[in-house]
Amino acid sequence: MSERKVLNKYFPPNFDPSQIPRQKKPKDLQHKVRLMAPFSMRCNTCGEYIYKGKKFNARKETVEGEVYLGIKIFRFYIRCTRCSAEITFKTDPKNTDYVAENGVSRNFEPWRDEEAASEDMKRQQEEEEEYDPMKALENRTMDSKREMDILDALDEIRTRNARSERVDVEEVLDKLSEEDKGVVKQQLNEDELEDERLAASIFTSASGQKIRKLNDDEEPEAISLVSKSELVSNLPSFKTPLVAKKRKAEELNAMGISVKKKTAAPKSDIVVNPKDNGAKKQANGTAKSSNGAAKPANGVSNGLGMLANYSDSDSD
């Protein structure tokens, strides 16, 4: 690809540029260019509207015999998008604009009329001042008065801004009269009531109950919250079976139902086989050892005696 971009050309040794014939171009030579419509226009043949900025393939030529301060004037040829009629317009360097020439009429532009009217008024005023010195003096007086008014307005605006920068809220409130202070306080109270009403409307449930907000400095204890909740009544009871049975017995006695409590075997008596003539009933049933631990009388552990000692219920 780099070979195609070489700019050096080969010139033979016998090359003589003076022998090359000069090419003669016609004065009205046209060039093909791509441009956009410089203004909105309407075709005179079919009435088609062509808006500003529409792109065209055009032909450009230099206008012969028309020059403005040494600047050439160019003419462009385009065709209508609907009927293909030829449309021509040219440049206007005097007004930095374009001029519709043939086959088209320019659409109405109000800003152009305003500029033309202002220019006419200015030219007319200059002509009046030229031939009437009193009119010129009056116009100068009016202009100076207008400038003074503008300067006064600017000074007033500057002083107002400076005063607003130095003002203090406390000083303004002190300067207010008692009535104004009452009005301000009333307005503040109304604003507070409105805020409370808005808060009440927000912190109210669908059932009409108000949602209470806890204080930030006082936090309830977890035990108090648990005791007040409804889950406490559903918690299981961890009381001992003996206490529960005693309470049940008291309830039955209150209802008039007598409950007989079975008595267990005496702790001091030990039953011995009658066939054994050498065995006797022990009054105390246990003999204390040297270390103070309770032992059965005959050295044999009696299971029924131990159960009798630790059983306080009326069950078998």
C-alpha cells in the first residue's frame, strides 16, 4: 500500500516545461459542487417549498462584470426537487447574504423587514439632523437623557445589592413593629399546626390507631416488653410436678372431693424373711459407719427403703 502513496514523479532528461502548451479555459467555466439551500424558497413553476439546509448537486460559475470591492460574485444552478425546473441564485457580499435570481421566490422573513425598517428610520433621522440643527440638538438631548436614566437604574441596582449583602436577619426582626411580630408569630404557629396535622395523618394506621413514637432518651427494657406481650400466657410452665400436684389436690378439696394420701412404709422398719429365726427387726435400720455415712443394718442395701425415703407422692 505504501507504493501507491509515492509523490515523486519521473522526469526524463530531455523534459522541457516551456514546450508544454498552455490550456485555455473558458471564462464561463462551471464547476460541479455540493451545497445546501441558503434560504427557504418556493418554486415558481410548481409551487414546491424548499426549506433552508436542503442539499443539492449544483453548478457554480463566476458572474462576469459584477464585483463588489474586489470580491467576486458567484452564481449557482440547482433544480427543483418536484418538477426539475432550473433555479438560480447568487451571492451578495454587500449584505453577506444570497439573492434569489430566477425560477424561485424567497419566503417571507420578518426579521429582514425589521432590519430594513430600522435602517430606513436611522437614515431618515440622519437626514433630518443634517438639515435641521434644532432637531439634531433635540436628538442628542434625548440620547443623553436616556443614557442618564440607564446609569441611574444601574446605580440603584448596585446600591440595593450592596444593602442586601450587609443586612442581618436579627436587625430586620428588631425593626419590625409589634403588630408585625404578632403576625409573624401567628404565621409560625399556623405552620407548626399544619406540620402536626400532616404528621398525625401520616402516623395513623388504617384502623384509626395512632402510632406512638418512643423517646430517644428513654428506651424500654426487654423484660418489660416481654411481660406485656401476649406470648407470655402461651409459654409452658416450668414448675415442679410436686407443686402442680399439691395445687391440684387443693383445688379438689375446695370442690368437696376428698383425696386420700397413701402413706409409705416406715423408714425405720425393715421387713425380714420370717424363716430366718436369727433376724430381728431393727429399730433404727441403719448403722453409722466410722466416716458418718448411713449404711443398712445387715450390710445389705435395701432398695425399697431407699425408694420410701425419697418418695413423697401418693402414687404406688
